Amino acid sequence: MPRIRPDAIFLDIDGTILRSDHSLSERVSSAIHRLSDAGTLVCLATGRSWEALKPLYDKLELAGPTVCYNGAMIVEGPEGRVASEQDMNEEVARTVIVEARLR
């Protein structure tokens, strides 16, 4: 049976590809490089900001889009050009803060 290679893969960062000490194992790094070398677009998805993610992105030598802030921002390429950004308006933010404090 032939192996099927995905066109793209989105990887979570914390607790998924990074260890609990926030380090990246050589095994995971190697697997990501093999996927990329085989033509799979490797993308990261995280709650982190682009600035916090950039060193890992560079270490993995990625070129694809990245999902930041749990989907509120999508950046493209190593330069981090913002492709999409969804801000929360002030009224919604205040409502969320009030609700969070009640719980």
C-alpha cells in the first residue's frame, strides 16, 4: 500500500511538539524537516504571539503560514506578514472580563 503524504500539516506547539521544559527534541525536529523536505507544508498553530514563536519557526526552517493567538492572527512566511487579524472590540472584551471574574 503506498504511503500518503499530506499536502499540509498544522502542529500545536506547547505540550505537543515542545517538551514540558519548552525544548524541542531532535526526533521531532527531524520528523518536521523530513515532512517539509518531502513537500508537505508544515504550519504552526499556537496561542503564542508571532514574536514569541519566531525563534522556533526559524529553527525549524519553516516557510508556511502560522496561526497565532489561538486563531486571532495568521502570519505568512518568515517575515511574519499579517495575512489575517481578528481583534476583539472593547465592548466584547469588557463583557468577557466581567464574566470571567464571576466564575
